[in-house]
Amino acid sequence: MSLQPDKILIVDDEPDIATILKLHLRESGYLTEWAADGETGLDLLRANNYSLVLLDVRMTGISGVEVLRRLRAENIDSAVIMMTAHGNENLVAECMKTGAADYVAKPFDIDDLLHRMERAIANRRTLKEKQLLEQEKEDFFFMLSHDLKNPITAVVGSIDIMREGRLGPVNSEQIDYLQSAIESCEEVVTMIDNLLDMQRYNSGRMNIRITNVDPLSILADAVRRFFPAAERENILLTLTAESSTSEIAVDISIMARVIANLVGNALKFTPEGGFITISCRSIKQSELHCIERPHYAVLPNVFPVPESYALISVSDNGNGISPAELTCIFERYVQAGNSSRRGQGGAGLGLAFCKKAVEDFNGCIWAESVEDSGSEFFILIPCHVADASYTNQMPEPCS
Ligand SMILES: Nc1ncnc2c1ncn2[C@@H]1O[C@H](COP(=O)(O)OP(=O)(O)OP(=O)(O)O)[C@@H](O)[C@H]1O
Ligand SMILES: [Mg+2]
């Protein structure tokens, strides 16, 4: 907190009022300056940093409302309390819309004015602190994506060149080690991507590009990507699907990351010798009621009503999740007890990202699990939208 006294600017063309105000404010520990008209007030505001302006509405020269308008246009962020003897409701509304923090009618009660000033200054301080925190957060995320992610991508590229034997012969054991180094790097990149995307979702700046795509192509890519890791752990990774699955309307790269998060989790939480099965089938709108879902997995009402949905699932026979934890694993930074028991690391962001993304596609996601027996994650996504197109709109939440 600042130990400097707050600086207050009084803009009023009546010297008597300005003098009385100055005396009271000084007694209360404020530093004060006075401008006898709007133009002088604006000049002082441009040159100094005031915590608060007490601004008379009706003055000779430009009006207080005009001063307020100009200082907001110039991004001068001092808090402003308007003062007038000629107030009416429309004027109050106009001042508040233009960015005044408060409004007092002359003749004012000095205790009331001091109370309002304190509140306006405290609010301005809180807002500035929030803006500063936001900026620091932005800088941190910028650092994450550039200073951390880019070098990891370069490391993966170099290891890959070695693994392919382009820098000299490598034996199968060395290939295995290099491959697992690549996978660890990819895990870190996925975590960073999840973190960045959650930040984008939260700030409403997530860009999505919806197109119609065959879900099998995304699922087959995931199997190809995770097959070597599964094989090393002696885990059977399979894909079972109807031969003709309808297209789904999704952002392909975001959907691919959703599936990668689910398969990555299944791999983390399934012991050697286990199995992971990815499956996909179509569900008609009329059959939806047969699919039992927990209360949080609600499909949003969309128009036109989708004729069918793709039901994608990723199941494993890993260590499972307790019933109590099952309801909150889709929240940010939540990890179930199994995570620490097995020292699996991670940030607890993967499923939160999956939920946001699936809801963006007007679908829903949920999980079923039996502790020590396995888990199954389900996604319902509407099939083929006639006018699938680019969009970066935030969707209605799935609830
Ligand atoms: N297939 C699964 N089997 C057992 N537990 C799971 C499974 N998938 C998720 N979980 C539990 O849900 C938690 C949250 O998963 P989530 O993907 O959000 O985070 P994470 O994998 O721990 O970290 P991150 O994805 O950020 O690297 C996990 O920590 C784990 O406890
Ligand atoms: Mg995860």
C-alpha cells in the first residue's frame, strides 16, 4: 500500500467552494490542487497523477461532463466524483456512463463527501492492482509460449534427427531412450498448451475453427501417436468403431488435443500389461435418452437440432477414480488421489481443457470409473452441421 498521501484535484470555478474543500481535505490528510476551469484542470491532469478529481459540472468554459469525457478519451485514469448544484437524474446517468465513480449534490455534507472519496480511491486502487496482475499474467503466458515451448520444440526436433539415425547409427535401446525423451517433451508441451488454452478461454480470446471431420481420422491419429508408448508399457491400445461414422463439427486440432489428453491420461493411470480402448459410434437424436449421463453432462439446446451424435469413449483397466473425486476431476488444477500415489506429475488441467473444448463444440463429456478396475471417459458431439464455418465466438456453457 502507498504511504504517500493521495493527491486530489478540485476543478471548480467558485473559489470559495474550492477553498473550503481544500481546508477540509488537508485536515483529512490529502494533498490538494485547484483548477478554476476545465481546460486548466485537463492540463493539470495530463501532467500529474491524481488519485481523485472533484469535478464541478457547471463551470464557465467547458463543462465538467466535457472534462470527464476528454479525460476518459485520453485514458487518464484518475477516479472522478462529480459535484453540482443543478443535478438531475439524466445528468447523473450521463456522468456515470462516461466513467464517473460517484456524484454529490451541492451543498454537500463533508463527512459524506470524505466517505465517498475514500471509497472511490480504494476502488481505483483495486482496479489498478487487478490490471497490473492481469498484465503480469499476460507476460507469464507469453513467456510460457515463447521462452519455454519453443526451445522444447527445438529439443524434440534434434532428438528426432538422432533417433532417425541421420547423425550416425543408433541401436534399438538408444532409439527407445530417445523416443521416451521425445514423449516426455511432448507431455510438457501438452501441459503448456492446456495452460495457454485455459487462459485464452478465460479471457474470451480462444479462436476456434469449426469444420466437419470424420472422427475416425482424429482417433486413428491418436492411436498412431500413442502406440509406441503403449507398446513399451506392454499396454494394448485399440480402436473400435463403426465403419461409417458421421462427420462431427469440431475444430480438428483442438479435438485432436482433447483425445490426446484422454489417451495420455489412460496411459498414465494404467499399469503395464493393461488395455486402453478407444471407440466411436453414432447415436441418433431419438436414442439419446438411452445414454445415461451424470448431472453435469448436459447437452446445450442448439438450433437446428442435430440429427445424430458421435459417442466417443476412451476406456482403460487402470487404477480408476473414487466416486467422490469423479465429480470434480473436470475442474481446473484438480487431481485425484491416484495421481500423487503414482507420482504422475501433471497440472490437473487436461480434463478442464477437454470440458471447455467439448462444450465449445456443443457436446458434453463425462467419466465413469470403478476404483482399482478402470475408467471410461465419454464424449458426445453433434454430427455434421450444414453450415459449419469459421467462428471465434464464445459458446453458451453446457449446463
Ligand atoms: N484414465 C484415468 N484413470 C485414472 N485417473 C484418471 C484418469 N484420467 C484422469 N484421471 C484423474 O483425473 C485427474 C485430472 O486429470 P487431468 O488430465 O485434468 O490432469 P493431469 O493428467 O493430472 O495433469 P495434466 O493433464 O495437466 O498433465 C488426474 O490427476 C487423475 O487423478
Ligand atoms: Mg491429463
